[in-house]
Amino acid sequence: MHFRRVALIRLATLVLLLAVVLGSAGSVSSATTLTRRQRFGIGFTTQVWEGDHRVAQSLSSYNLDSLQVGWYSDWQYRAMPSQPKDVTPATRLEYVQLLEVRDDVWPPDWSAVQNAVTLNPQSTWIIGNEPECPNQGNLTPAEYATRYHEAYVRIKGWDPSAQVAIGGVVEPTPLRLRWLEAMMSSYATQYGHSMTTDIDVWTIHMQILTEGPGTAGAGEPVGITVGAGEAMEFSYPDCARVEVFKSLVTDFRTWLAAQGEREKPLIISEMGVLMPSYLLYEDSSMTEAQRAAVGDRLIEQFMSQVFDWLLTAKSSTIGCTTDGTLLVQRWLWFSLNDSFYDEETNPKGFNGALFDYQSKTLTRFGQRFVAYQSQTNRLSVPLVQR
């Protein structure tokens, strides 16, 4: 009896210790589960504008290890995603799938989608690219709700472990939040349950662009009535203002908390500064070239300060409860390789590329990105006083 009692005591002690260990492991896994590298992503442009035509690009032509990023998107879905030229098993990039929902590509080839889902289990699938924007998805709240539901049901049916994400609005302004609310209301009406049960991941874009009628800038969300003064008017310099970025992201996390969605990850699936550098600094006494030089520094400054904030910004009231209350879990810089805007020779280009698409060498923004990731020369960007 003595030995049996001792054995039972030891067994009980072991069970208790195991429970403590498992409990500790659970608390760790419920906090930060992503490495720093996994949080950083880049947007790869597969067709770069060069004047009035496009030039095809291949990710396998780029050496990207110095960027220390963990994932990428090219705004498409693929059964066999490409990898950089210098990829190793340890640096292989996660490919985030995206299913477009525009009228001209909907419905997709569902057999091809199924093949991509099956060959890439547990992938994140973003449904739509700026679905509310007249320049992109161009869908009403009800139309997007219908297409999201079909995509969600099909993808989850083929791979229950897939993570399905709502498509990112251009920027989380009050007008865009109203579009999201109308869309979620339509979803509940159409399918009899809250859309939040069918969203694994939230995404937004953070392109600071003025709103208004027409298709300039961010335009106005499709399918809702916009009242006087509701649209946000951002200046060109605002496009690279860190405080505007922080405010919009914080407002969105506040909105998510109000929806009861704090525990879900938030991905900024596109961010950057799209406007030409010479527009980012207003000084009539300077030449365009001088203003462009200051604008370049503003973008470098924006990049470093925003990354600092994304890596550390937390909130005990609105932060992600499954990621140590961080506000944002992952982010994607636009872009890796898009062509730069030039009014005369390349009017469809955008600012902020990390690589020159022709030479495959780092631009000044790419050099800043690499310096940031290696945590060297952090203070070499002269702060621009606005």
C-alpha cells in the first residue's frame, strides 16, 4: 500500500507539472507567434509599366535575402508560387494568395483555384483587392458580400485549414468603414449569420490618398451615398505623414474591437508612398529637383518610423489578443520593383520601389530598407522639418 500511495502521489505530481508546462506553452503560443522576418512582406509587380506598354518580371531574377522579408504577394493566386533567385530552405518566402473579384475576372476558373488551394494547404487567401474602390474591385457592398461568401465556402471546403481574409480597402477612413459595415450587414441578410464567423484574417491597405468623386486618388466607395464633408481630403505631403498612418490604423483597430474581432490578426496587405517625391514637400522657393530630393528623404523617414511603430505599437484595449496586444501583425511594402512615375515618359508608374526593375539593383529606398533590417545607419536619414 505504501508503494502504491507513493506512486499515486508521484503520478499526481507529474500530471500537475504537465498541466503547468502545457499551460505555459499555451500562453506563449497565444502571444507572439511570428518572427520579425515573418512580419515583413513585399509586393512584387509581375507586369511593370514602361511608357505605354508593360514589361514582364520574374521574382527568380531578384536576390532578396538582404531585405529579410518573410512573405510576398503579387495580387494573384498560384499553384506553384515563384521564389527569389537566392532563396534557401531557411529563407523561402510565404506566398499570400489573392483572388480578384472584379467583374472582368469573376467568376474565376474554380478548377484552377482548387488546384492552387490543394497544392498549398494552410495558405492565407485574400478575397479581393480594394473591392470598394472604383479603380480596382468596383463592387457594391452587396456584390462583394456575395462573392466573398462563394470564395470562402469553396476554399474552406477544399482546405479547412486555409486562412480566408477579407480584401483590403484602400485606406480605413470613416467612409470605407461605412462601406464595410454595409457589406457586413448585407452578408448577414443574405446568409443568416454574422460575416465575422467567416473571416479568419482582416486586411487593409494603407495608401494615404484623398477621397472624392471620380476615380482620382481613392475615389469614393462604390454603392453608398456620400454626404457633404464625409470624404477625407489628404494633401500630397500627407501621403508620407507618419501621424496620419498611425491614426488611420489605430482607428481601424478600434473599429475591429467594436466588432468583437480583437483576437483576429490584422495584415496591412499594401502600404507605401505612391506619389512622386517632388509633390511631398511644398516650398515654392525650391526647384522640382530640390523638392524631389527632400521628398525622397521623407519617404525614407516614413519607412523607418512606420516600421518602428508597427513592430512595437500595442494596446491593452484594442490590440490583438492573440499577438501580445500588438495592433498590426504583418505588413507589405509597395513595392519591390514597380517603375517610377515620370509625367512625360512613365505616367503610370508609382513611387517607393526597393529595386530597379531593369538592373535588379537596390534603389535608395531599397538601401534604406536593407539598412533598417540590419539595424545599421538608422540615424543617417536627416529628419525633414515640415
